[in-house]
Amino acid sequence: MSQSPASPPEPLQFDDEPVAVTRLTRPLQRFIDLEVSGGLLLALATVAALVWANSPWREAYDQVWHLTGRVSLGDGGLALSLLHWIDDGLMALFFFVVGLEIKRELLVGELATLRQAALPVAAAIGGMVVPAALYMAFNAGGAGGRGWAVPMATDIAFTLGVMVLLGRRAPRRLRVFVTALAIVDDLGAVLIIALFYAGDILPSYLLAAALILALLLLLNAAGMRHPLPYALLGLALWLAVLQSGLHATIAGVLAALAIPVRARIDGREFLRRAQASLQVFRADLRGEAGHSLPTADQRVAIAALEASCEQAESPLHRLEDALHPWVTFLVLPVFALANAGVAVGGDPGMALGEPIGRGILFGLVLGKPLGIVVACALVVRLGLAELPRGISWRHLTGAACLCGIGFTMALFIANLAYSRPEQIATAKLAILGASLMAGILGALVLAWSPPVPMEDDDAD
């Protein structure tokens, strides 16, 4: 029998545990989903760049990226080529999102405790040191020595894309481990770019950047949560860093450090407010559901619920959710289109005969998995960490091979490391070839690994 209008509304029940679990796992799952779908678009942009650069219109490929764009600021202005607007401007947004991801994982994610962080941090360090050492074995004292950091990075989009295609042979816990590893890897790449690939430092602009960063941190400390002041000061920080001699993309990571990570209200307070708002909404229901406009009281309840939702989520999570799709589906494909195009010409394998090519090839295909597996074995042997439940050493070896897919960050660092066009072309060919080989090798190892039963790979 239906409830009469005079009857009091039924109390609403909320389950704290699922809400808490969702708040912790949703950002990571959304990150993986976006990276996987974005990896396909990144691959298409790479193929388009290669086809364009080797077509009868290859001269247009070079010319279009060297067109100059100018932004006027009063009597002054900033004039950069289209390639530099992409590499120094758009990629700053990519590094801003990377900074948000690093901060989230360090505070509330997979790197929040020493026990959680031990395995991916050790893996990332091993996966950076060994490739760099192998690269220098071929290039120490030579013209390509400055490119030692090129084979150190992992492209998370392509890596996760391959893992998802392998289904239960690349289970969720393994993908979480690789994601945490790649985030530490990105942090290492950011520090390397700042320390080793800076230009001539101009102290006045560096001081201006430090003052702007201090203002951003003060906004955080003062409880400012509206994104506009952070955006304006972030733009000023980017301009100051660009002129300082540091690479402009470093400004993205620095700005991310100032974004508030704490919500105004905790989960229990949100549930209390949400329950009260929904009680008001239910008490004023009229007629059949879906056939009447909300009443004044219901509109007030909706507005209160919206406010509670906003206060229960931190500015960091909101910005990450808003910007990550733009970075995945616009910034990175445009970067690949502008940077992955290289004229193959003659014998493509000749590039791998150069010291730069051999260093990158051995660094990514051999150095990455070797460094990751040895570092993981060391921390597990010392009792500092353990493999995730259901994950075998064969699974970890396959994932380590996939981490040799360098691509985005490798191309980015190559543009900073090499000064001569032929060096850059050699490096690009080697990065593309090595990433393809690493992807195939990792996929084969994981394909031969036993599938993990679903009950052994449920969320923790």
C-alpha cells in the first residue's frame, strides 16, 4: 500500500564504508581509465606525425611548427614559435597535472605511507639509474653524453593501455603499482629537468618566481579555494620561470604544490548535511516522481546539497578531474603531433647504430626492466616491502618491460638535451623503436603469465 502524504518521510540510510572507499579509489581508477583511452589518441597522433613527416608535404611539417605566435602585454610581449608554445606552454599544463597527481599520491594515495611507497619508489629509482648508466656506457665523453636522462622516463598512457588489453594477466594491483611507479618516475624527471637542463639562470626572474610561489602558498594557508587567484598567479609564475632560465614547465609543478588538498568538511559531516538536505527534499514531494517542478524548499535543499558536495571535495581533486581530460585528449596528442614527426629516410636501423641510438635502445629495453626488477627484489629481500597479493615475479617482470615505453617524457627531454638536429632525429627514431620493442616484449611476458583470479584481485 502506498504511503499517504501525511506520513513522515522514511529515514535515509547511508553506508560510510563504501563512500570512504569510493573517495580513495575513484581518482586512481579515473586516472587509469583516462590514460588508457588517451593512449589510443596519442598513438594516432604519433602515426599521423610520422606519416606527415615522411610524405610529400614533409617541408610543411617543419614549417608549420616554426611559425611565430606573439602575445602582446602592453608595450611588451612574448613571441615564440608554435613548437615552443606547445613545449613550453601547453606542456606546462601537463606538468601542472603531474604535480597534482604527485601531491595526491603522496598525501592520500599509494605513496602516503612508507610501507606503501617502498616498492614503487625503489622500482622507480632502479628504473632511472640503470637506464642512465647503460646510456652513458655508450656515450660517456661523447657528443651525446648530455642525453643521459632520455631513457629514464615511463609513458604511463601507453603502458597502461597495453596492460588493460591483457586483462587478468595484467591485474588491477599490477596497474596500481605501475601507476605509482610512473608518478615517482615523473617526479624524478621534473627534478632532473630543473637541475640539469636549465639555461643561463637570471637571478632577478628567479627571485620573482620565488615571490610568486610564496604568494600561492600564502593563498593556500589563508584558506583560499577559488581557482581564479591560483590561475592568475600561476600564469605569472610561468612567465617568471620562462624568463629565469629554468624550463617553463617547472612552473606547472611548483604551482601544483600550492593547490589545497584538504576538503572543508570530512566524510561524516558531508553525510550528515546530505541526509538533512535529502530529508527536506523528500518531505516536500508532490505527485508522481518526475511530473512536477521542484518547490522552493526543494530548490533550497538542492542548493545546500550542491554546496556540501563542493565542500566535501578538495580543490586539488576538482582541478585534477577538470584538467586531466584536456591534458590527455588535447595537450599530449598535440605534443606528439609536433614532436614525433621524424623523416625516416634510408635505413631506419642506422639510427640505432649511433651511440645515442644504442644508448636509448639499451636503456629503455634492457635498463628499465633490469633496474626495476633488481630494485624490487632488493627491498623485498630486505623486508621493506612485499609484492602485491596475487602478483608474481613474472607479472612484475612483464610490467617492468612495459615501463620501457618512454615516448612522451623521453621526447621532451631529448628536445632539451640535444642541440643538433641530427642528434634529435636519431634520438626520436631510437625512442620510437625502443618503445615499440619494450611494448611487444612486455606484452609477451605478461601474456605468458598466469591470469590472476578476480577474487584475488579485488580492491583492498
